[in-house]
Amino acid sequence: CKVQRSAFSQNKVLTIDTMNPNVKKMEYAVRGPIVQRAMQIEKELREGVKKPFTEVIKANIGDAHAMGQQPITFFRQVLALCSYPELLNDNMFPEDAKSRARRILQACGGNSLGAYSASQGIDCVRQDVARYIERRDGGVPCDPDNVYLTTGASNGIVTMLQLLVCGEGASKTGVMISIPQYPLYSAALAELGAVQVNYYLNEDKCWSMDLSELERSLAEARKHCNPKALCVINPGNPTGQVQSRQCIEDVIRFAAKEHLFLMADEVYQDNVYAEGCQFHSFKKVLFELGPQYSNTVELASFHSTSKCYMGECGFRGGYMEVINMDPEVKAQLTKLVSIRLCAPVPGQALMDLVVNSPQPGEPSYTTFMKERTATLSLLAEKAKLTEEILNTVPGITCNPVQGAMYSFPNISLPQKAIKEAKALGQVPDMFYCMKMLEETGICLVPGSGFGQKDGTYHFRMTILPPTDKLKILLAKVKEFHLRFTQQYS
Amino acid sequence: CKVQRSAFSQNKVLTIDTMNPNVKKMEYAVRGPIVQRAMQIEKELREGVKKPFTEVIKANIGDAHAMGQQPITFFRQVLALCSYPELLNDNMFPEDAKSRARRILQACGGNSLGAYSASQGIDCVRQDVARYIERRDGGVPCDPDNVYLTTGASNGIVTMLQLLVCGEGASKTGVMISIPQYPLYSAALAELGAVQVNYYLNEDKCWSMDLSELERSLAEARKHCNPKALCVINPGNPTGQVQSRQCIEDVIRFAAKEHLFLMADEVYQDNVYAEGCQFHSFKKVLFELGPQYSNTVELASFHSTSKCYMGECGFRGGYMEVINMDPEVKAQLTKLVSIRLCAPVPGQALMDLVVNSPQPGEPSYTTFMKERTATLSLLAEKAKLTEEILNTVPGITCNPVQGAMYSFPNISLPQKAIKEAKALGQVPDMFYCMKMLEETGICLVPGSGFGQKDGTYHFRMTILPPTDKLKILLAKVKEFHLRFTQQYS
């Protein structure tokens, strides 16, 4: 096979041996080999191949609409109006939808979603984002000049990392990321040739952050690279925890003391379900710590239209806010984003609606609130259900899904299974998930795709399927796990 | 100032001195200092500052809708239907718009534009793109598996360059780009730390490509880097030429002989105005050269929703087709794009409409053709007008605008002006354009932002303003040029 490939490739300019080595190192388990196999199986099912199941259930990716969640009516009305302004003359749309559409269109070149926006994003959208942040954070001021509209949060995160990375050898930039992490981070660091510095979340304390672990991780990293940034995902992906205010305070003090740039991935800020849990933005806590911190600590925070109650991933809308960024660097950031021209304008419009949603007294308010509340309540119910059912399975331990859209249970794998996986050259939890896919049609992502403590095994499963389907799915996972354990013990 | 900055920045993690040096090297004149000054002037005008003009005319960027071009009705109807499928029950939309919308929605997860698509793009859209390419190229086959939907063409181009770049020192990847070029290329190469290898277009022969110049450029580059790819923009940006079939054939033979990966930027493929000129896709010519070429030469070609008669830049829709790509590299490309999840789904939908536009017999066909033809005729008229008027100005020489959306005239600058510019530390054509902006409100991009032969000067001006405005603009440019020449002679 190796020989054949070489023969085939020897005349190509671009081969696996001549391509960018950093790209080869990138990995993204959420759409990795297991998902590719799931797509193959779907094709086989369509072609009439007999399987022990009739459909593949994709619980691998936080794609709410694909799992049946309905879009917010108001958002889609305004988007339709912006797309085809003739509809502004139609009586079927409520006045508040029309006025939002008019306002957005007036801010677009030629009153069209089809014009490029300013590189940083449409002015009035950035102003609305700033006001939203101020309301959210109890009045902490936000300057629209610090807001950049992005192509989903991913694009903002990669852009910030790109600004930060430099150096070679021992002075190469290191970036601290949690383990488990969302693999966009590890992939972006591989792409940029930066050093990934791992700090472990504490599974025993519901995936909280430990100051001592941050210190250990940093001290170790300083021996071989130059750690410059600390990334936090809150609420957590894949781990579903909601960090306490105290923890965020500790992290900010740590970043200030250790001279680290903070990156706060807060795309699940409305996805908080557990009682006693509350979302605290890094920005707000930073300002509550007083000017010593709020005037110095550099922070970039990220939000998106893809999660929360909206789930509008396909529009690739998002924003980032940068705080205490050196003005010269900010000019460079603006230049960098200008080269990609602008974030997709429909996504910018949608972001505007998220931060400027119907207000009490407006005609769409009641429906909007009903839809929003229904979606969030359902997610809360499914978070609870997932945790409860998984914890009834011997050999599976699941922390509370306090927020976000995923459970990340710990699974005990029998030694015999681990041995067999290794003999096949597979990571044990990949072996487990692949077997589950083949036997049940359920598509999960192995914990190894996010990182985990050596010798522990997990999977990530979204809580997004409709309740009925989720129950069936959880029952099947239980059944599979028992069978698997028995088979290999 | 230097001292102040250091004092200000010394406590920052991220400063101009500690940031990614490749990002600092990136330049993008289309949204560079002159555009920033134009935005300032607009603000000053709004604040009542008196100027020798009442509005800024932005002829710096190919943003058709911002210049008043109307979107295609059919496209926007389908986008509205996709955004808010309730409208499928409305009688105001023609049946073909509804059936297109239904087809797109059926291919979306949960029938929603808000779901992620497959990483490579929505299946049925890629199939439609493949059929479009086959029709365009007289039946040359196109495999939908070779089509990737992108976030505008820019994103596809950067992704391909990213795959190609590797090595250090003398084995660092070199990429051949035309001079003048669209500065996305130079910026992306700076970002990736690759070597920019310049080949000059022949201004005396209407900006055509010379084989001998390609040979010179390559031979020189091989002394200090490893040239792996050759980029061609056809129709040309900023230079507006349409390459002849013979020229494309020569380029393909050259790439084959010299073992270069070909990148064909064909986003202006419908923008061909000059009599006797015709768009020839690299793909088609490649296949017409026979299997010796069509089975071996690696080619990536790019298209987008942003130009042609659509001008829908804001949606960031686009595709690329890869031909003869090593299957292992293709797997890496698919992995790479999966990390950014997917191109914006509304842009994918729009791309679908472009490649699957109304057909004879369908209710929207007549209107669609009328709108399309009107836009393209108007552009052809404005291309001619621009060339003619500019050539009446002593000291300005303008090649025919055969295609695309820009004129790129040669301007003679008096020695005294060149001296004064240099004394101010400015590039002479930047000095000229900045002065024109201050005196007339016209915003152009200096030729130096695209590259030009030493000692020659140019500017890029879009042909997009409405005809009346374009005439005024051209008269003002003429007046300014005469005044400037007199002032400095």
C-alpha cells in the first residue's frame, strides 16, 4: 500500500509528504473518523444494508436545529425581511420585525445584505452588542470599538490565537487550555505551530478549575516554552460545568499575577440549567475586582449565534470583545480581519437580533419569550434526564450537566477491552464508541478527542435529541455498556 | 512617542513587539490607510466640516450593491423562503422560487438554514455546482466530491495556500503571483510565511501573461526557495484583462513542465465585456489539452457569489474545485475545513441559486434574464466609458477594461511630486491618491497596493458607480490629474 501510494503520488506537486506539516497535525474529533463512519453507515442503510438498527442518531455535535429544535420565529421573520425587502410592504409581518429589518438594512451599503460590511462588522450591530454586554454585566461599560463581529466564535478564537503566537524553540508561544477541551483549540494551536499547555479540570469536583493545577501546568510549561495566554470555556465544552464566581475571580487574579492574556469562550452563556448555578462573565468579574485588574488584564471574550436558545449554527454569526488591548495591536487586529473582508452579513444581522431581541410592549415579545423559555426549559429537562439515566448504569459516572449542551461521563472499560483496542492500534474509548456505533447506530465522540487524564475514558454526548428519542438513546447506551462490559470481563 | 508607547505597553502581554510577526507583515491596500482616511472624512462631513466636496465616492472596492446595483429578485425570494419557510404558504412567491427553497431546505439538517452543513458543503449544492461546471465547460466531467463550498473565494484561496506551504530557508515554499495582483495573495503568503514569487503582467500587451516572464521569474525564485504553485487571476484583478485561450494553454503547459500546482481565481468569469474576448476556464482548456495534461496537472479553481451579475459579497458564498489532487491530501483538506465546521449556509444556498438559476419555461426565467442582462450590459457600458474618458487625460494611459470590475490606468507623475512624496516618506502614488481624496472626495487605491513595475504608477478604480456618478467621477479625476500635474511641474 505504501509502495502503491508512492507510485501514485510521485508525480504530484502536493502530496502527504510535501504538504504543510502543521495541517497534518491538526485533529478535530467532533467531525473525525467516527462521524465519517456514521455517514457511511447512513449511506449503507439507504442502500438497504441490514443493520441491528434503522437510523443513525448523531449525538456528536452541538447542532440544535439538526436535532429538531425550532428557530425563533422573530429572528427568521427579520432575516426574511432583510433578504427580500419587498416583504416590508406585506401585512403578515409584525411591526417590530419590520423596524428591526429597516434598521439593519439602513446600516448596510446600498441597503443590502449583499454589500460588504465594515471589516470590524456593521456599526449599529456592534453598538447593539455593546449595549447588550452592558445590560448583561450590570452596567459595566462596553465600547463598541472593542467589539468585532466574527464568522462564528471559532473564527474569533483562531484570529486571537493567531495574533498571540510567535517565537521558536524555548521562546515559542504557549497557550494554556483545559483538558478536556473543545478540539478547535488544540487544532488551532497545531495549525499555528504553538505549544499546547494542558491544565486538567477536576472531574471529582464537577470539572471545576483548580488554582494549584493551573500553577503546576504553568510552571512546567515555562521550562520549555513561553506561555502567554490562558483559555477558559465557561459553561464548559465538553464537560458541561458552570464555573463559580469565586473560581473566575481566582483565574483572573492568576492571569494578572502570571502575566497571561485571558481568552473566555462564553458561547453557552444562556445554557445554564442546574440550580444554584449562574453564568458570570469574565468581563463583569474583572471589573468587580477593581481598577487594579480592570485597567490591566487583557481579555478577549467570545459569543456566537450557534448555541443558547438560538442554535443558529449555519449562519456563522458571532462576536468578540477585546479589553485592555494595546491600541497598536488592535490596529493590527483590524487589519487582519479586513483581509477576509467581513463576517457574513446575514450572520451579523442575526447576531444583532440576539442582542436586540423583542422588548416588553413590542408585538413579538410574548411569542419570543415563550419560544425562548420553552427551548431552554426543554434543554434543562434533558440535561437532568441524561445525568440521571447515565448514573444508573454500573460503570458509568456522570457529573451534573450544569450547562452547555453535552454530558461527558466517565466510563469504566474492562482490561480485556483495553487490551483488544490496543492490539488493533485503537485508543480504547474510540474502540468503545466505534463498537457502539456499529451495534446501535449511536454516534458519540470518544473522550480522547477532547483529552482526558491518562487511564480514564469518557465520551461526549449531546443532550439535544428530542426527549423521546433521548430516552431511547440513553436506554440503548445503557444496554450497550452492560453488554460491552460483560463481553470483555 | 516611541517612549510613551513603551511606557504604555510595557505591562501588556500582547504588544506590537510580542505579537505574531507574520501578521505585522500582512498588507491589504483595498481596505488600507486611504480607506480609513475616507471614513474619517465621511465622519467630518457629517459633523459639518466644510470640504471642497459634499460626499466621498468609494471607488476602492468591488462592492456592487453598495454602489447601487440591485440584487437578483429570484435569489432574494428563495433566500427569504429559506429563512422563514412559513412563506412557502404565501401566494406572492413564484413556484420555481418555492421549489428551489424546498430542495435546499430538504438538504439541510432539520430543514433549517440554522443547522451546520457537512464540512465540504451541502451535498445537493455541490452536485448543482458540478453540473454547472460541466455545462460551462462543454461537458467536461466534474465530480461533486471535488467541490468544496467556501466562505467567499478568499477563504478557499487561503485554505489551498495553507495546504501548500512548508519548509524553511531555501526549501521554503514559493508561490508565483502576478504583479499587479489582488493583495489577498500577498497577505496570505505573508501570513503563512511563504515566499512571494512575482511575475509581471505585460502592460504593453493589455496585461497579458508572457511565457518568457514566467520562466525568468521561476528561474530566479529557484535560487532561493522552492516554487510549488502558480496563481492566475482571470479575468484580472486589478488589471481587467481577459486572458486568451492560447495564453491559458501556455500557462498549463508551463505548469506541467515545471511541476507547479495551478490556482485559477475565476471569480469574474461572467464579467467579460470587450468584443472578441471570451472567458476560458482553466479546467476546460486543461481537458482539451488531452489526458497527458488532464490526468496529471493539479488545479484548484475558485468562484464566488460576490462578483459577476450577482454582486452578493455580504453572503460570503463561494466554491472551489480541485482536480488531480492526491487522495490523501484531499482527506487532509476535508479535515482542515471541518475544523471551521462549515461555510455560512445562507451563502451556500445563494451559491446554489447562481449555479441552478431559473431555466426557460420556469416562471422566473424572463425576469431573471432581464435583470442579469441589464446588470452585465451596464457594466460593459461603464467599462468602455471609463477606458475612453481616462484615455483623454494627458498623462493617463488606460488599457481596455476587457473584464472584471476595475480600471488600472498608468499615471505619469511629475518628478517634483515624486520628490515631495518621498520627502514625506510616502509612496508617490499613495501621495497622489491621498491628495485626490482630500481635494475631491474620490477614494481610489494606489497601484503600489497591488504591485507594479518600479518607476511606474497606477491606481485602481472600480467601474461600479452608477453611470451618471461615474461620469462626474471621471471628470473630477481628469480635473484633478491636470491640476496635480500643473502644480508639480
